[in-house]
Amino acid sequence: MMAAQALDAGRADEADRQLERVLTAYPDHPEVLRMKAGILSLRGQHHDAVRLMQRALVHRPNDALYHNTLGSLFGNAGDYEGAIVALRRTCELDPRLAMAWYNLGVMLTKSVRNDEAAEALQRAVALAPDHIGARALLADLLRTRGDVDAAATEYRRLLAARPTFGLAWWGLADLRTRRFDAADIASMQSALKRADATEQDRITMGFALAKALDDEGDYARALDALAQANAIARRYQAWDAPRFSTGIGSISDAFEPPPTGSAKPQGSEVIFIVSLPRSGSTLVEQILASHSSVEGAGELPDLPRVLAEETQRLGGKPIPQWAREATPDDWQRLGQRYLDRTARWRSERPVFTDKLPNNWIYIGAIRAMLPGARVVVVRRDPLETCFSCYRQPLDASNGYSRSFGDLASFWRDFDRSVARSAALHPGHVREHSYEAMVADPETQIRELLAFCGLPFEEACVNFHQNQRVVRSPSATQVRQPMRSDTARSQRYGALLNPLRAALGLPDSPG
């Protein structure tokens, strides 16, 4: 019980200490294995956590809660397909378990299966009308469809029921169409001090409060609110910058010189859009998805999943090792596997976009698997990019965004890797500047379409009229004409000098 309490509070080391003696005495007890899996997941050892939970399930194969835990662990590992399978099994075993329907809705949402997600979330709300997590995610889906007023109304209803509900406060902040007033700011400040606010509530409320203070021009207090929210988030988002940099270097090295890839010129159906978060990639996708030949699929989990499957098939051999040994037939097989997984996105239009930001890590693999594919690397000013990430409650896979030092290190990894890839594949990798797009939209849009092999269409210039579903923090913004006022760093002046120093940029004098 003490270990469980520590685990629920996010204190992995304390939970491990409490569990140690029990684990020694009962190394195969399913509940001990389940809790140990939770500890490993909290530490970022997601694949080990999944394997341990699968051992626990051998003892309790028909326990709905165990399948629910496995689904959550798969989700933390980024295996949304595995999570969906586990959670559907949970719902079969116990159809009245609202938590399982909610978790299924979360994973379907992450897989950009929004209609199925809405059905699962509605089941959760039908079973538990006061399940505010499910109601909040349904409100998010309203926002992605452009129904801002309905989303705002639902967020306000949630806050009336639970004033500390951070996801609702952030949902309102993320609408970006209206400002918080003084009463809202006071309510958030009061809610942050309440004992019934969870740590996750404090994180998301902190980001919402920072947005409100920023809108008021109170930049010092906004930065303080961000520092506090990010400090809490760091306890739940483990990040090892040196280890990540080493891994990125190894992957880049494995694809230089480029391997002999698929002999079949497959992949012309896909345009990969890669970037750091908050760099303008959603804008690029909205422009391309306004073309009559292009389906905007959003952030698909399929490419990393295909590569992870190959790693698992080869007994855990990491990508840098097996990439050097892969044959053209291997690359063709992997490329076809990706195309099979994403076939639904070509049911109405011949070309689709895959906008998962971190696919920049795998540009070399993309070129080997899908030699006909095009890769658009979206770049934005590094200070603006890093500060915008710092201001956003990104998910646990973006743990680097919680400190200036980690952000700067991540930016440098991105910068080196994509520059290297662009030099190796000049005809298939385009570095696209957000600032250039804002300065001269039509010229940049014409060049972007030409790179993608698409004829110019006026609808791409009028991208803001496209009412497609957009699931990203920029969903509201891309339904407006292109704006030139999105830069924030200059407003903070010298307050951001620590971030400038981390990036190797000169200080601002004031």
C-alpha cells in the first residue's frame, strides 16, 4: 500500500524502496509485477514495463484492470496500436468500466481515429456522467472540428463542477480566440493553492495562468508561472539529454552514406512534415491539405511503430545496428508495411501527409524505405521555437521541453541531424522556413507545392477556409489568415537571457 501511494504520487524511487522487500519475497506475484511495471514506466523504461506487465497477465489473464494497465503502459511506450488492442480487451471483459472506455478514447485520439475516439468517450460519459476527463477530451474534439464556442461552453461547465481541473483551464487557454479576464486569473491562482488540486492539475493550470498573464503583458509573472509548472512536470517527464544526443548521432551515422534502399520506387503517396513542436508544421499541413489531391492525416504513429517492430523482430537490436545490415528487400518490406498501415488515409485522395514531428530522427530510414516520399523539414527561429515549447504542456514524450538546457540541447540535435539529411538528399528533403512563409506566403506556397510535385491551387493560399479536423495546439490558429505577430521572445527581453545563453545567442539588453 505504501509503494502504491508513492507510485500514485509519482515518487518512483520511494515506491521502489517500499516494494523492494516484497519483490524479493514474492518475485512472481502479479500485483508486485504490476507495481514494478508502473515504476519502470515512470522512469521512462517503457518497454521493460510492458514486458513485466505481460508476465503479470499470465497469472491473471481475465482481469480487466490488468489489461487496462497494460494498455496504459503500451500508450506510454508509444505503441498506440498495442494499447488499443489491450484496452478493447478490457472493455470486453468489463463493459461497464468507464475508465477503460476513457483510456481507449485517449489512445484512439492519439492514433488520429477521432470518430472511434468520440464513440469510446461517449460510452465513458454514459457510464460515468461525472467523468470529467472524458468530457474534457470530447470538448477537445469539438475544438479540433472548429466548434470553438461549444468547446468553451463545455470547458466552463467542467470548471463549474471542479474549479481545479487543469485540463479545462488549459483547454480554454488553447482556444486562442479570447482572453481570460481578471476573475479567471484570480480563480486559477486560488485553485493552484487548493489541496484537492492534483499535480497534473497544477501543471496544466500553471501553463494556462502563464498564458493569461502573458496576454496581460505581465511577462515576469508569466515566466514565473511557467517555471513552476515546468518544475513539476520535470518530476514526471524523465529526460536524459546526453543519452538522447548520443542516440541521435548513432542513427545519423548509420545512414551516412545512405544505404541501398528499396528497389521499388514506393512512397510517392506520402509527404512527411517534420519539425520541432511549435515550429509551424500544422500550418504547412493545413496548406497542403487544402489541395484537392492531399489528405491531411496529422501526427501518425506508424513510422516509429514499423521501425520498433523491426527492432523487436531482430531481438532488440537497435536501429543503428540493423540499418547497416538491412538489404534492399528489407527496406522494401518495411516501406510496404508503412503503406499498408496508412492505407486508410488514401481512401479519398491519392496523397497524404504524416506530420509526426519527431520523424526528423528517421529521415535516413524514410529515404531507404520509401524512396518516392518527400520530406518537408519546418524550421523556425530557435529562440522562438524553444520558448514556444517551454510555454506548452507537451506530453511525456517531450520531456526535453521542461528546461532551457534540455531545450537547447534538443534543438542542436535537430539542427545537426536535419542539416545532414538535407545535404545527403537534396531532391527529397526541403528545409522550409516559417519566417519566410510569413513574409511572402504565396511564393513559399508555390515552392512548397512544386517540391511536393503538386500543381498550384488557390485553395492552398486560402488555407484558413479549410474546415478539416486539426488536432494540434495550432488548431484554432490555422483557421485564421496567416499572422505575422506570433513571435513572443522580444516581449520578454532580458528575462529570456538564460535561454539565449543556453542556445549560444547574445543577450538582450533589456
